[in-house]
Amino acid sequence: MPGIGDVTSATIIAELPELGDLNRQEIASLVGLAPFNRDSGQMRGKRSIFGGRGSVRSALYMAALSARRYNPAIAAFSKRLTEQGKPPKVVITACMRKILITLNTMVKTNTTWENPQNA
């Protein structure tokens, strides 16, 4: 997958042996990329991400920066979110989650990267 280098691959393989065994919500939560609700009673609190495996999250952050430049699918996704007015950190976090879910699906289905034609 464009944007994923040797260091990122090694980090994800070593630190995330569950890759391919969990669904997309579970894997995102395990890494700390799933939003958590801070609701209480009728009050609707903020949604934020926290926790998870910091080494994987750090590797995915650098991969997201690279993928926004070299991966057409992630670049189009990032551009769409930016045009919607999302803050830069939110866009990068969404790209991190998209990369993680894509890698999880690739491992689960035993497929290689194919660049989507409609990106």
C-alpha cells in the first residue's frame, strides 16, 4: 500500500498480532482510533479518541502523512474531508483509521493492495 514503509509494516506486524482477526470497530478501538462518547444522562458530551497502542498509532500517523501524498485513495479522502472544513488533525486521524481498516481487511481477506479506480 503506498505510504506504508518498512518501519511502519514492521511496527504494525510486531505490535498488532490481532490484525485480520478483529472487525473494523474492534481494531480501531484497540489502536486508539475509535471515538469514545462522553455522555451522561441527557447531556451529550464530546467525542474523542484516546488510549490504545501508542507505538502503532505513532507509526500510522507518519504513514498517514506519507499516504496523503503518495496514495491516490487516501489523498482523495483527505481532500474531501478538508473541503468539508475539517481541522487538519481530524483529517490526519481519519486517514490513520482508514489505513488501519484497509490493512485489516487486506490481511483478513488475504489480498494485496489494488488502487481503486474511482478515487
